Amino acid sequence: MRNGFLVKIVIAILILVISSFSYASDVGDPLPSWREGPVKRSIMEFVQAVTDQSSRDFVPRDNRIATIDNDGTLWLEQPLYTQGIFMLSRYQTLAKQHKKWPKITENNLTKQNIERLLVTTSSGMTVAEYETIVKEWLNQARNPRYKRPYTELVYQPMLEVIKYLHENDFDVYIVSGGGQEFMRAFALPAYGITPDHVIGSTEKTRYGYLGGKPMLLKMPQPLFVSDNEGKPEAINLFIGKKPIIAFGNSDGDRQMLEWTQSSPGKHLMLLVHHDDPVREYAYDTKSKIGTFSASLMKEAEANNWQVISMKEDWRVIFPFEMNQANE
Amino acid sequence: MRNGFLVKIVIAILILVISSFSYASDVGDPLPSWREGPVKRSIMEFVQAVTDQSSRDFVPRDNRIATIDNDGTLWLEQPLYTQGIFMLSRYQTLAKQHKKWPKITENNLTKQNIERLLVTTSSGMTVAEYETIVKEWLNQARNPRYKRPYTELVYQPMLEVIKYLHENDFDVYIVSGGGQEFMRAFALPAYGITPDHVIGSTEKTRYGYLGGKPMLLKMPQPLFVSDNEGKPEAINLFIGKKPIIAFGNSDGDRQMLEWTQSSPGKHLMLLVHHDDPVREYAYDTKSKIGTFSASLMKEAEANNWQVISMKEDWRVIFPFEMNQANE
């Protein structure tokens, strides 16, 4: 009897302690860089609904899948994709030793020249060597407008979303048209997303041996392109489950959002709208990169996808603005 | 003061309760179907070393990657791969309505006929429809020797390994030459492995719309084959990290074990050797399916890969033997 009583007391104390811990973590605003409004509210209400065991919209941990585009959704993509800047820079370095190579700059990025960049800068080395090359470039390269490393030009509000989703036991995947190995080189330190959660366009690799040691050689043949229709195809290939929340910013994300919308339970689709010419860029329909077409806006409105106004919804865009505010 | 004292008591009780829980789970043998011996010891010592924070071999959770072959390693593969039996059965059912189709049986599985099976039984429907077809077949099909569903012909000792690795915060992936979507249809109930951890050979899919709803159509074109060199290539594509433990049973697993061995820290490679003609099959070098060649055995011995003798190391092979023992 006495033992039974003690056990009950211990259990009661445990419940009190545990519930006070979870209360404490509920108190702070998980999305401080987001202005109050319908978009922020839609994210928080969605996460609360799918994680609340008593809610009819509750989703078990294993099915809490979030997919997020990279260029223009997690970091800057103007005036050129960062991977494009990397390839141009690497090509120009290598070209010093190959006098016959044609001159390629950001002004003559034809399809043929982009293929030439891919072959010369992103194949013919091992996967591990490529990772080192990308990391070294990211360490020294600076964006000319912001005078900062590209890995600092990530969107603070989206970093908060990733952290918030992780804290609520979501599997958060990057699903991008960008190169998978390029993104893997920085996704963990920049976003807290591990290589197994980075889905992108890929080329074939070939297993072989160098001095008796196994290695994977990056080949110049594409395996698949994870953009447009390729996004839901890649989501099925890598994850095998439908996302319940998806973030994008351009026409290339349309099918990923449609796929998310087709999941049977509660789901949420959001699009970052680049409408801030002062702190970032305002481009949408006008840009070749990250086009947000009128037809995408129409589909968003018809389906109640949330359109995130950078100008209105984001108090802060880059992490360094927070540091400046604190300085 | 009084509050501080109470908090200390609560913490002390918490520590006692929590440590008694973890002690309790340490007490039982996590691998009861394995006979004591060098192979069982190698698995348990490995897991203890990489999960012990004070060990020089400690590996953080994010890098605890295990890759396990399916056919012949997690379940029966004789006298024919289960997926082969499924395709034959499905083909013969469909052929009743297609009088011009050539007769295909397990005796004329030429390359051309296998391709015909793949195209007719595993493409031309949506991914969701295929999953339903496979599940329905698995529900009604019975293995003629054991008179049981194929999903019960899994290896009990390997189920214990998966559970043991999961409990020790490993990411456990299936890496198989078998079809990814075929395995996804049963991996969760049979092994406790979710679709995002099932890597196999894949065909292309195509995103489209049916009555305005998005769908993914299974196409008859292969995307890649996850066997031999394809295993480390697929591991890089899907996981982007090297495994530290890998289980296989045949020549098709050689490169996966080499790749695991090339990881910088502690690692463990194991091969199931089918040498039990009474309870299962004894085949190795003699079989076209799951060949364990003399050269693989030589490589295993030279590199200290553990060879698991089904006959000697496994007290029980199938889960139903445990039920029989308890009956």
C-alpha cells in the first residue's frame, strides 16, 4: 500500500514537472521576425492543429513532412542563383589554365554555356572533392550588394520556420531545382538541415577505386531535374509520403504545392512574394529567375495558398539585420 | 529555501525514476534469437561503443547510419525473389484478358521476359494504385513451402537487429536491388521501416492530372538500379552520409560493404550466409539468386567482415518458430 501511494505521488510530481516544462517552451514567440497577420497566424494555427493530439486534424510524427524550396525561399536568388555565381567563378579560375576555353560571363548564359559550366566545374571529381571546393568558395565569396558571405544571405523568418517545425517533430526537407551536392555543402550549418533531407537536381555518380580506396566520381550526365513536375516526382522518390506543408516562391514550385494540397488531411501551402525593392528585390513576373507569374498568383488565390509579402510580413529579412538592431 | 529543497527532491526522484527505466531496458537481451558467439558479440560491442559518449568510438546520432539489404538478408529469397513471384502472378492474371501475350513462367525468365513483366505489371498505373495492388497480393499470396504469407517469412534475428538499432538512435535504411515501391508497400508493418528509409531500384514517374487531381504515373523507363556499384551510389543520393554498419548476403552487397568500410570512424560489415538446408536453404555459390561467391568470402575474410552462419548463429529463423516454441 505505502509503495503504491509513493508511486502515485512520484507520478503526480512527474506530470506537474513535465507539463510545466512544456508550458515554458510554449510561452516565447517562435516566429519573432514575422509580423502579426493572416500569414503568420496560418502557420501557427496549422502547426498547433496537427500537433494537438485532441484535434481532429492531428497528424502523427511520421507523417509531419515539410518541403521547402531553396533559391528565393530560403535564401537570396537575385541577380543570379548562388550556384550560378559559384560555377562562373570556378570556371573563370580554371580557364586561366585552359586558354582555349570560351569566355563565359553572366551575360552569355546560353543553354550550351550552362552545360559547359556544369561539366567543367561540377563533374570529373569525387563527391568529397566537390564538397571541399564548394565549401572553400562559400567561405571566401562575398555578395557585392550586401558585402557578406552567401550563407549569411538566408531569410531569418524562414530559419525560424525551420526551427519551429523541427521543434514540433516535423521532417523538414529542402526540395530545390538547385544541385543536391551544392546545397548539401552548406545546408547543415546554414539551416540545420542534414544531407539526407536535401533533395535537389542531381547528376549520375560512378563508384570506383582510387589507390584501392572506394570513391564516387561525379559524372557529367544528369539523373533528374528537381523542378516543376520534377518536385513531386523527387518527393515521391526520396520521401515516399506527401508533404503536409510546403513553401515555395516561383512557378517552379507550383506542382509541389499542388501535390501537398492533394494530401488527404490538413495541409498548408505558402509562397514567398519578393515585393521589397528596398531591403531585397521586387521582381515576380518581371524576372527570368524565380518568376512568380500571374497564373501562379491566380492559382494561389483560387486555392487559398498563403502569399507571403516580404515587405509586409517580414519584420526582418536577413539575420544580420537582427544583429544590427542589437548593436 | 523550502521551494529550492522541494525542487531538489523532485529532481532526485526524477533521476531515480529515469535511471531505473533505462536500467530496466538494458537488462533484457536485445538479440534473443542470436546464439552467443563472435558475431552476436561484434554487433553488441559495436553498438555499445558508438553510443557510449565516453568511448573514443562515439558517433553522434545524426551519423548513426545503418544500411541493410532486403532479399536474403531481411527475408527469404529462394527459390525466387518475392517480387518476381508477384510479377509472374500478376502477369498471369492479366494475361487471361490478353490472349496474345506470350506465356511466361519461372522457367523462361529471360532478360526480355523480365522486362516484359516489369512493363506490364509495374508501370502504367499511379504510384498509389501500384501500392494497393502489391498490398492486396501480399495479403492473399502464400509461400508453397512454408504455407505462410511472404511478409511472415522475414528473419526474426534481423527484426531484432532493426529494433536494437532503432532503440540506439540509428537511422536504419533498406538498400536493395529490389523495387523501391514494392518494398515500401510492406516495409513499415513488416520491419518498422518508413517509406523514406526504403532505397531500391526505381523507374521514372511522371506527374500529371486525372480529373483535375494530381497524380504520379509509374513509367516503364528505369531511373537507376540499386545493386552492386548502384548501392553506394544510391546511398550517396538518398542519404549523403556513409553508413557505419551494413548487412548484406550476396555479391550484390559487396560495394555497399566496401563503402561502409571506407567511413572514417568505427564501422561493422556483416554477411548472412545461407547454410541451413533444413530450416531454410543452403545455396551460396550454387545459386543464381543471392550468389555468395568464393571471391566475396575471400574479401570478407581479408577485411574481417562478419559472416553470419544461419545454421550456427540463429537460434530461430522465422517469427513463427518463436510462436511455435511458445505454443
